[in-house]
Amino acid sequence: MSVQVEKLEKNMAKLTIEVPAEEFDKAVQSVYQRNKNKFSIPGFRKGKVPRHMIEKMYGVGVFYEEAVNDLLPMAYENGVNESGLEVVSRPAIDVTQVEAGKPMVFTAEVAVKPEVTLGQYKGLEVAAADVTVSDEEVAEEIKREQEKNATVVTVEDRAIVDGDTAVIDFEGFCDGVPFEGGKGEAFPLVIGSGQFIPGFEEQLVGKNTGDEVEVNVTFPTPYQAKELEGKDAMFKVKINEVKGKILPELDDEFASEVSDFETMDEYRADVAKKLAEKKAEAAKQEKEDRVVDMAAANAEMEIPAAMVDTRAEDQVDDFARRLQSQGLSMDQYMQYTGQTRAQMVEQAKDQAEKSIRIRLMLEAVAATENIEVSEDEVNAELEKMAQSYGMEVEMLKNYFGEKEIGQIKTDLAVQKAVDLLVAEAVEK
């Protein structure tokens, strides 16, 4: 096999890969052997028709397409390895020669890893985050816990207030005509939750069980049902039941029930401590994100469009796998959202380009700073991965080859580069 490399503009390259004629003929013969039982020619038993007879009747290239498909993956992989290029996109393949007795020739247009010119990445200035916790924040957190432990009761002696749940029947009309999806029965609507169209829930405040109410609203723009965008609507609503919450007293008994502490003072101090830890962790992540973004913005690189396309497609594929793990197919998701795969890929491109820019910058920092990863660090990472997968580390190692181990080393070096950027940053 021979490979010729032509450098193109914008970090693209064209590989011309030639597969020897004898390899191509072997592939054609293999396809013939696999498919000969499918052909019936008078005078020959099924499965016994000679190859040249099939080619005479159906054309000399009857087996070529399948043979090309058999050869292409390995030939392309070998060609990339022989070229020495670091390919970062899916290939655009064009088969240029397929003839009996001649080499199979095809081209693969690919994106190659861009060179990076680093700008400033040390001593970057970032604003210091405020990690203090106010008494109001502690009170709000305790209030949320109080709400979670509330007792829900049917209310009969007062009108609806914010936070109540109104169990309602409703039917909506536009210009006096009912519209699709505008009717429901025994629907539990939490007042103030924003579940319904803006203005709907507010018009139920002050009403009582048994009341029949006309609620007038205007559909927002945009709205998921395009035919209703911006239209005025009237809903006939019957209030069947009102449910309210009885909040527990914020006393020592409450503290002992919702925490490991016996008094409200101890519980309140623990809430403040946990909120401070949460703020500190969020501030650390925000600082890391800002420093990395700034260093990436300071770096110069020309990212090929094909690289962005490939990353965006990979992101959509990852999303599809996550959906599948939750029991939802990509086709169902696209049907629900009205999106096509092409639209999803297009929407993913901005984030794809950003993630590529950051990764390339961090890899360049790791190289410039001669960041190394030890075998012990790799083994520790493999131990963590094995635990997360619920398998023995030796079994995991058996699945990984040099390429996978190399990727782990690169990932660890990149994280060390992030740590360096953060350590060198200056808070102001």
C-alpha cells in the first residue's frame, strides 16, 4: 500500500491511498464467495456459478462496491498511520479507481491537528469571588427544608393564597372556539409555580373551593404551539379543591428531625457551614473556567471546520446515548422537539469549537511546561475508572491498548495544565 499526502489550506490534508491490485482482487473473490449462493444461472447449480459467468451476466463490477467497503476501513487506518498525520476529523472519502487488475485508489480529505501559538496563560487576573454566607441565605435554606417537611391539608375555611395547590377543571377558548390541548380535569396547579400561561395563576388567588372563574390571558411569544402565539384566550375554570401547607415550627424538634443535631442553633450553624463550602467550590470552579477561557482566548490557532463538524456530531451522538440509557430514542426526542439531527449538530458547533480551542490550548501548555504523567498516576486513574465501572482494574487494563493509555496520560496532563493556570492566576 502506498500513501501520498497533499497539504491543503486551513489545516486540511488530502491522502491518496493505493491498495495493491492483488489485495483488491482477493477482496472481490471474498465477496464472490460470500454471495455466490444468491445467483441463479441456467445450467449451473445454485452456489456453483463461476465468478466469471456472474460478472459476464451482471457486469464486471458486480462485486466491486462491497469489496471496496470491505477494504476501506483498514486501508484508511493504515494510510493515516503511515502518513504520520494527527487526524482530527472524519474523512471525506472519494474512490477514484476501481478496475480489474489495477490498484484500488481512493482519496481521504481530513482535518489535521492545528498548531497553537500560546499567548499569556500565567498571571491572568480574575476577580476574587465573595464566598461569605449571609443570615438571609441561611434562613432561605432552612425555609426550603421547612417547605419540604410541610403537611399538605385540604383548605375549606379560606381563599386561595400563593403556594396553595388548586385542583381544577379547565377548558380554554380562542375567539370562542376550544383549542387543542386546552382542556384538563382534576389538574393540581401549584399557585405561583409558573406552570401555566403568565397571568393565569394570579387570577385564582382569592377564589374559593367551588368557584367557577373565567381567566383571561394572552399566550406569550414564542410559544410551543405556534398557532397560539400572541393570541388572547379565555379559560373556564372550576375550583374543585384547595390544598394548603402547614409548616412545622422552626424549633429544636424540627432540627432533630431534619438533621443530626439536637438544637436549632447547631442546625443553623451546620447549614451556614455547608453553604460556605458550596460557595467555595462554586467559586473554585468559576475561577478555573474564567482562567481557562482567558488563556484560550489569548492563544492563536486555526481550527478547521471539519474538526468542529466532527466534534459537534460526536456531542450529538453522546446525547443520543444518554437518551438511550434513559429509555428514550433519538427519533422520539426529535419527534417531541421538532428538531432534526442536522439542526442539533448545527446548534452544537459553537460549543464544539470552544471545547476544541480550550483543549488545544491546554495540550500546548502541557507541552510547553514539560508536564509529565507518571505510571503511578496512570494506575491511580485506572483504579478510579475501574471502581466507577464496577470491575477489577486488571480486567480494565486488558481492554485498554497503547492508544487508550496514551489518551489517559494526555487527559491527566491537561488537568495538570489547568491546575497550573489556576495556581498562577492573580485574584484582584
